[in-house]
Amino acid sequence: MSTEEPPREAAPEAQAEQPEQPEQAPELEQAPRPRRRGFRTGRLEAFSDGVFAIAVTLLILDIGVSGTAGHDLLGAIRSLWPSYLAYVASFSTIGAAWLGHNAITEYLDRADAAFVRLNLLLLLFVSFLPFPTRLVAEYIHQDKAERVAVTFYGIMLLLSSTMLLVLWRYAVRAHLVRPDTADEEIELLTERLTPGLGAYLVLIVTGLFVPVIAVIGFLGIALYYIIPFRRLSAGFLTWRSYKKHHRR
């Protein structure tokens, strides 16, 4: 018997020298990244809130008495009533604009480049309001100057309110509003932002003849936006019906 082992079969040369093929990347990594559909609203809201806050803070910096008013401080404080009136009107207007801006951003699903730039234009007018406010406070006693100051003041208020409405209408037209927003809500906010524009035009003309009345009217428009008259009326009617029911 032969003890020699049978020769082993050599592996094919092509099989031994075949290089290892690199692993293919997963298909998910090769897929192109989806393009961004818009801007996030978080930074836009934070920046806008900061501008609104700075604008209302600057209003109070222009109110002060002179260093020589110590002999009649009470009279000096009373004589600043134009400053108080202009301050309250501007503060209320900026507050109303902030409430409207807050309502708009609450309905936003996203923002685009045009919306961001329109928002910057709105903030431009809002941050400029302390200047015409100071003009009204300083020149309300002078005949010709007060008419120019109040007219200029009214125009700036009108531009701020108009930009707020333009911002909202653009958001609706560009489909930036949340898809689950009802049409009734959109129409309600549009109506809420619209009525003051005509009133501003009337008051600007009034300011050419009776400037103080025009400033009071500007304050009234701002209070209309700030005070929830519909809720107060509904609450008052509910209270009256409750009282009548218990009297019986």
C-alpha cells in the first residue's frame, strides 16, 4: 500500500488572484438631500420681539424735566402732557402692532425670503416711531410746527399698520399659513387688521386742522386693537342674562 498523500488540487489562478470588490454604499446615502422649503420662524419671532421691546423702551427716554424745574416741579410735570399723550399713543400703537405680529406668527407654518424681508420693513417703521413721537411732544404747542409733526407722526403710524396687513396678506397668498387653519380664522384676522387704515387717513387730514384731536384719535385706534371689545361685550351680555335669570 502506498502511504503517499494524493496531491491537493490547486485553486484556480483566477480565483486566487481575484481582488476584493469594495462594498457598495447604501442607496439611502446616495439619495440627494431634500431642499429646504422655507425658513424656520423661531429666530424671526425672537428678533422681532427684541425690536418691539427696544422701540417701546426708547419712547420713555425722551420724557424728562429740566434741571432748573425744582422751583416748580409740579408745574413742570403738568406741562409735559403732550409728551405723555404722544408716549401713550405710540406705546399703544407699538403694542397693538406686536399683538398683530404675534397673531400672524402663530398661524405661520414656515417663512420664505420675501416674508422675512417684509418683516424687516415692518420693523424698520416700528423702530422709527420714537422719532416722530418726540417731534409731537416737542412741537405740539407751536401752531405750524405741530401740524407738520402730527401729520408726519400719523403717516408713520399708517405705514406701520399697512405693513402689518401686507405681511399677513402675503403669508396667506404664499401659502405660508398652517394647512389646518380654518378660512374663518384667516378672514377674521384680515378684518381685524384692516379697519384702522381708513381711520388713519381721516385723522391725518384732521391733524392739519386740530392736531391734538388727531393724536387722541391715533390713541383710540390703538386701543381698539388692544382691548378685546367683542369678548367684553359677550361677557357683559352673559352677566346681564345671568342676573336676570337669578332675579326670577
